[in-house]
Amino acid sequence: MLYLVAAATALLTPATSEIVHRERVEHAGTAYDIHYSPQLETSAKTVGAAAGTRASQQKCRWKITVNARREISNAGRGAPLVKVLPERRSLTGETFGDCRHNVAAVQKAQAARMGEVRQIMQAFAQADRPHVGMDIDAAHALAAN
């Protein structure tokens, strides 16, 4: 059973390459490129009953948990400063039927919510702005010692 859940989860993972949020900031006279890429975890669970010849009462409840990976780079000078932000948000939904048999319907429902993932990424970036300068300063202080 665990194998089936893992396989279903792998099939339900939406594409995220086009959702990267990019910004350019200037800190202490130096320009930095900041990239926020989403890290999505998906899960799906079949709930309800399917009794023989009766109409199924099963639903596939799915959930996408979103958090962000931030990468700060300085025009190719040195390794980027990478951090996974602690904040997480979830999107949920449901489709009719067993999750294992309705992978395409679940993927379509999740893909329809990718606009919300973009908005979440923008909100993460906005909330992270005050921390960017502090993290850059901390990395410089660490490198100086």
C-alpha cells in the first residue's frame, strides 16, 4: 500500500520550472540576484466507500504544500547563498473517485491552482525582503572570520 501512495504522489507532482520568482536587490553597493523556487510536496488520499454494484462514494482528497528555496547570487562571484524558507502554505482540493484511477483528473485540478502557487511565491519573497540584507551581512561576516 505504501508503494502505491508513493507512486501516486510522484505522478501528482506538478511542474514548477516556470514558477521561479526572480528579483534584483542592491545591498551595500552591490547588486544581488535572488531566485525563489517553489518546493512542492503533494499527497493524495482516497476517502469514502465503493460497495460492489452501487455508485461509488469515493473522493480523492489532495494537498499541495508549498515552501520556497531562496538563492542569492552575486553575478557569478562565489557560491550562491541558499536557504529554504521556514514558512509553508497548503492548497487542497478533491476530485471524485479513487486517487489511483484518477491521476489525470487530479493533475488537472492541481495544475489549475499553479497561479495560486505563483502568488504564494510572491508573498514569500515580499515577506523575506527584510531578511535578505541580514543574511548577506551574516555571510560576509562569516567569510571574514
